[in-house]
Amino acid sequence: MNADNPPVRRLADWPADRLDSLADEYDTPLYVLDLDRVRENYRRMARAFPDADVHYAAKANTVRPVLQALADEGAGIECASPGELQRALDAEVPPEHVQYTAVNPPDGDLDRAVELAADRPELTFTAGAADTVDRLAERGYDGRLCIRVNPGVGAGHHEKVATGADAKFGVPYDDVPDLLDSAREDFDVVGIHAHAGSGISGEDLSAHRELVSRMGDLAREVAHRGIDLEFVDIGGGFGVPYSPDEDPLNLDAVAEATREAVGSIDATLAVEPGRYLVADAGVLLTRVNTVKEAPGATVVGVGAGMTDLARPAIYDAHHEIRSLSDEWEDRPTREVTVVGPVCESSDTFGEHDLPAPERGDLLAIGNAGAYGYEMASQYNSRPRPASVVLADDSATPARRRETMADVTAVEERR
Ligand code: LLP
């Protein structure tokens, strides 16, 4: 792999001085996202899948500079809601590169999406149920349509993200050819799509192979019926190493397995990475506010909590933590439990070996570029944190820190 574009950026690789001065300038908790790294990740993905279209799953991080940088690199943008669709269009992503994957969409979502498509016939909509297809037709939509398939095979870093085997997602595999056949009377049928789940790991590609080979079979069956597909989208889920001892995904091996499994199809392959493009491009900076010796544990309270980064609370996800204290080399390593300020037991970043933390220390939480800010909440009436974006050695604020006025802005006061 090219030395200028390593397959992973570890938390230890981030320049401490730079992060320290950003924390001083913008206060903490602070999301820092390096756009140059996002571009590197995209280029590695595009190189591994040279014949495929790469659609970025925007749900991982929708901040405008990310959408713009990826579109500028040539990525399409896959949106999970009309809100994301609006964001992609606002970021001036060309509509022919934008897809909307509707999951049990409320009426208002379909109304909005169809309204956006009225002047943009290049948009593609993906429906995961026959009902969604009917409801699009009822709204007069007759544009580009893709069907999301339930491939019957799921994978993922946690049971809560193994979508492929979950009946909630996609049209049952065996029903897809008939649905495509009938849909082509009303729509421009362009593709089939499936997503196994989040967190393809290099150790076990069997679920991925199985999904891809099922999609290849389906594409051939559909072609046999005389339906021309433009693309076969095999979803995202390309994993990243969250622990320092985990190896990065061998993307070339995944791409090779994909090519083998899909077989010969008369359509372009599409992949939909989210996390892979943004996770290691982001860190969350936070300061230690409390150090407490308790029976059986040293508890280190920090400013960021589950409201800022929800993954540990929801999926028991591990995120590496690094001390950016000037004196870290002189301090003994301690096993500590890092917790946030939210009044919930699940508000914890787990156990970490850190140079004995002290009040005021700056900590960096790694791999925070994917599903970090996106899943942030205002629980406990906590304003959401700020984000800055780094590009070409300069830092630009991307989201200001919320205030209590933002938290209460929607409240009716009589
Ligand atoms: N395509 C579709 C249709 C998806 O539903 C998803 C993720 C992706 C692509 C991108 O998956 P990725 O490459 O980022 O793994 N909040 C969870 C992840 C949920 C992902 C849901 N769908 C997490 O923080 O791990």
C-alpha cells in the first residue's frame, strides 16, 4: 500500500500540538475532521474498486465540507432521508450522483423527495418495500427506481447493525424479479441494492461473499427476464480498526472477493461506504474534569458524553483514547474508567490505560469521524458540540457549538 496513503490513520498519528491548539481556540468537546484524510480514504476505495461507482453513505457524517470534498473526488452520495437529500443538493452534489434510500418512509418524506425530484429527474430513489413503490407511483413519481433487496444474510460489528438479515430492510429476495417486472411499467428501473450491515472484517468475508454472490445471481435472473439494470449496489459496511491491535481491512482482498463472488453481470457495480471514508479522519477532543479514586476503579470524568458520541453506549463500541497532556511521558500508566457527564450508567467510554490523568488534561477520542456528531443528542439538555474541519493545513469551523438557546428554540412558551 502506498506510503503516502496508509490504510489507517491511528489515533497516535494525529499531531498533538495541533489538536491542543484547536482545543484552546474552539473549546471542548470539539469534533475535528481532517478532509485530506477523507479524500485519501476515498482514493484508496476508488483504487480498490476501479470499475465500481462509490456512493458515500452520508449518514456517517453529513457536514457540508465532507459532502463537497467527496463529490469533488467523484463520489456519489447515498442519502437515508429527504433531509440528507436536501443536504447533498445544498452542497451542490450533481443530482445524477445522488440517491435516496427510503426505509419505511413517512408520507412527508416521500412528498418531499418527490418534490425535489420534480426538477431533478437524474435523482435515483431506492425502495425497500412494494408499498413504497406504490406510494411513489401514487405521487406521480415515474423516475429512476432501484429496489432494495433483503439478501437474507447479515453481518456487522454488533447485532444492532446487521441489517441484511433483518426483515425490516428490503424486499424479500424471491419477490424482487416480479416487483421489478411490474415496476418497469411505471418507472425507469435502474438497479438493485443490498446492504449486509456495518463492519465487514478481513477475518471473515463469508457473509460479504454470500451477499455479493446472491446479488450477482439476482442480476442475471433479472437480465434473463429482459430487464436492463444500470447498476448492482452491494452496500457499505467496510470496517475500520477501532483498536490499535486490530489490522486495517485489506481492501484489495475485499475487492477481489467481491469481483469473484458477483461473477459476470451486465451492470456497473456500486459500493456504499460510510464509516470507511470518514471514521479515522475524525477525533473528538475533551477535557478531564474529575478524577475519582473509587473502590475497584479510578474514574475519570470528561466533558464529552454519550450525547456527543453515542456509539459506546449503544453498541458497546470501543473508541481509543489518547492523552494529549504535555507530561504524559512522565506519568505512570493507569487503568482508568472514562465516563461522561450524563446521568446514565451507559454514559461511559469504558476502561483505558492512560498516563495517570489529571484535571484539565486534554484527551482525544479516536475514530470519531463516523456516526459521532450524527448521532449526538441534546439529552440532559446538553447543547451539541462544535466541529472544525482541517484542510490544506488550515482549520475552518464547520458547526458552531450549540447554546441553551438552541436547545430550547423549539419550545412553545405561553
Ligand atoms: N448503505 C446502507 C443502505 C446503510 O444502511 C449503511 C449503514 C451504509 C451503507 C454504510 O455503512 P458503513 O459503511 O458506514 O458501515 N450507527 C452505526 C452504524 C449504522 C449503519 C446503518 N447503515 C455505528 O455507529 O456503527
